[in-house]
Amino acid sequence: MDYVSPAGINQIKKWSKKSLTVQSRSDFETMLAILAKQKQWGNPDFKILSGKNSGMGEIRFKSAQGTPIRVVGMKGETGGQYILLIGCSHKGKVYDPPDALDTAIQRKKTLATRTGSICEHEEDDGEAEEEQGA
């Protein structure tokens, strides 16, 4: 599932089209397909976060250029459901955008208060946006 802002914007779709190349979007979709078939998620593809980020985890993969990409999310209310909250790049302890984890926490809160929502994740081939130069 993808996080949808109170304004109705699918933030995962927006991030994917704005921040990922066509190849990286394809890699992202492949990673999601692999994880969807697994009962247990773990390293290196998934890491549970701790501390103030407790209750969330990050899907992990590298872009075609070798940049570590993270998609922070949380378990949904129904079994087997996972909600993608925000995508970002990550190197060392530095996230881009720098406030990615705080944004994920805020988005988690909007879901708890029902001001934010979720929608089914749609596979993105990236072709249309790439042709437009987005």
C-alpha cells in the first residue's frame, strides 16, 4: 500500500517518478514483488528500525548507479499488508531528504488520526514520465 497525503497525493508514486530513474523504478518494483512472496522479511532486503522509529522498517536496494535506496514503511492493519510511507536515498547515517525519518513518523501519525490514507500500490514502469523528462 502507498501513503496518500491529506491533500490526496500518492507520496510514493510522486517520489518514484521524481527521484528514481526508469531502471531504479524497475528495481523497486522487482524488490516489492520479491518481498510480496516472502513470509519473513530480513537482511539485506529489509531492516526493522528502532528507537524513535520503532514500529517501522525500511526496504533496501541500490539504484542502478549504486546509490542505496530506502523505502520506509510499516505493517498495515490487515495481515500481510505493508504501507510504504516515504522513499529516500541513504549513505552512512545520512538520508536524502534529511528529514525522511521524521516525515515517516509524521505520516504514520496522519494514518493513526485518519487524516492521511493509503491506496493500493500500482506497478510503475516509468516510461511515460521519462519521455516527458520528469
